[in-house]
Amino acid sequence: MKVLKLKKHNLNDYLDSLRVWGEVYGPVKQGEKYIYGQLDDLSKLDTKMLRTILPVKKFLMPPKFNTFTFDENKYKAELENIPNRIVFGVHPCEIHGLLILDKFFLERFPDPFYGERRRKTAILGLSCVPDDKCFAKSTNTHYVESGFDLAFNDLDNYYLVWVGSSLGDDLVRIRLDLFEEDIKEKDLKHYMEWRNWRDSQYKLNVNLTAMPDIMELNYSSPVWDELGDKCLSCGACSMVCPTCPCYNMSDQIRPSQFTGKRERTWDSCMFKQFALVAGGHNFREARSQRVRLWYTHKLKAFITEFGKAACIGCGRCIDTCPVDINVKTVVKALKGGK
Ligand code: SF4
Ligand code: SF4
């Protein structure tokens, strides 16, 4: 993998130059929180961001979009007007989240809408320092080796930049003059010291070892009833989780004109109607069943299927759930902790 160096005072000039390739997005403060916002004004960029409200998945599977339009004779997929985008500031754990979504939408169930957006979205990673809700070291998602185009490692007054794809290489060449190619031994030493320091900053450990077995043994545990009694079925955990892939489809039809469109929107298995089928039967009527399914997907089914948990330790569920149901509290409850 190619490694370059970019002085920090050149970052904005570099991001500005990328507009020739596409729209530029990055972390922007909104109240007390952060979002990935469009950087029409680069002074809005805030590289101190810890986690955004919605994850980077919003660019690849937007919360609501049109999949195709149709009339009585034909349909037309909405794949042509997807813009090129550059998203700067994506943390390593979130890049792992994209790799998990790739498993679903590029390998297992090839999805042209996700695939086209993935191809047209350049991912520019940025290293980070954890807070008390982040446990990416437990999930081994605190470093990245793939899934990005460029990855910026923050070393005081400069970034060590990993080039992770041919698109990343093209993006570097837009302003190659801003980068230094001569990486010295002291830079690598600096990076290793930073790694060791950063790793020592993880305070929260959520041990996911043997979770498929623990989930199986706890299938009928009263823990699920206790969690179900608390859960509000708001679905916020699904909206903010970088690895939740569920969506719903609905047709908007204009009968008088014989035309229509098919919209795709985010969905959540925490919603009561998620497993409601024709005839009125609901496979997961009880909240306890829905909470159990959410955690079965993350901590059992995905591990069994793909060899790793569908949790990247980002801490968004910890930050978001109004009644303190999250990976940390659920794993603790299942393991008999208080
Ligand atoms: S389950 Fe929670 S910590 Fe894990 S990826 Fe989803 S939001 Fe992040
Ligand atoms: S677990 Fe929390 S965030 Fe998720 S649906 Fe229940 S109350 Fe809402």
C-alpha cells in the first residue's frame, strides 16, 4: 500500500481541489452533535468529530430514494443521476461497517442501487481517538486495511495518508504537489508511537467472544422480557447503526396516468409492523421478540454466516437509545452481569 504525507495546513486546499471529481462531504457540527454535511464552505469541517448521528451508510443506501419509475409498458431504474461524492473523515470502525454492508449488498444479495453509489462514493478515512462509548478495539475495527480510497492518520501537524485503491491514487494525483512521497523512518516511528498511545485510550471493553453460543443458550432467557418491557420500539438504534441493512419498498401509483414509482426507505425490525404479514399475523408481535432478533442478527447470525459480528463498536446505540438498551448493556445482561 502506498503511503504519503500531507501537511495539515494543506488539507483544505486538497479537499477543495477534489470538487473536480465530485461533491465533497465531511463532519460538520450541528448543535452538540455531528453530521456528515456537504462542505461547500470548508470552514465548516470539524476533524474533531467523534461520531456522526447517522453513519456513512446514508450515502450508499439513502434513508429514502426512488428505485425506479414505471408506466404500463416499461420500467426505468434510477441509476443514472447518482452523483460522484467524496466523504472525508470516515473513522476506521465505520469503514468496517461498509465492509459489512458490502457483504450483504455486493456479495450475498447484489444490489445495483448500493453498488452504483459505492462505486461513485470515494471514502476518505480519518483516524480517531475513542471516547467512553467507543469499543472498536474490542471488535478489532480500530484499524483498516481495505474498504477505503484514502485513509488519513492524524500525526500532530501532518497526516500519513494510506492510498487504498486506484480511485484513491487518482484523487491524490489531482494535487500531487501537496503531498510528500518521501516517508522517513522517523515518520513511521511517530506513527507507531501514536498507535500505541491511541490503543491505550480505549476504556470500554465489550467482549463478544462466544456470543453465538451465549445467544443460543439465552434464547428463552427472561432478559428479553425485561428488555422488551423497556424498549419503546422507536427504531432509533437501527437508524443510527452503521450495519443495519433493512429497508422497505412502497409503490406510489398515479392510476389516472398509468405511471408510478417504487420508493425504498429505511426500516427497522424494532418496529411492530416489521413482521406483520397479509392476513394480520405478526411473527414478532412482542417487543421482547424484536429486541432479541436485533441482537441475534448482530451477535449470532452474522458471526455464523460471515465469521464476524455485525457490530463495529462505534457506540452509536449507547449514545442514542433513550432507555439504555445497547450492545454493552445487552451483552452484560446475557452474561449474567448487572
Ligand atoms: S450495534 Fe451499536 S455499537 Fe455496534 S455497530 Fe451498531 S450502533 Fe455501533
Ligand atoms: S432498543 Fe432503544 S433505540 Fe432501539 S427501538 Fe428500543 S428504545 Fe428505541
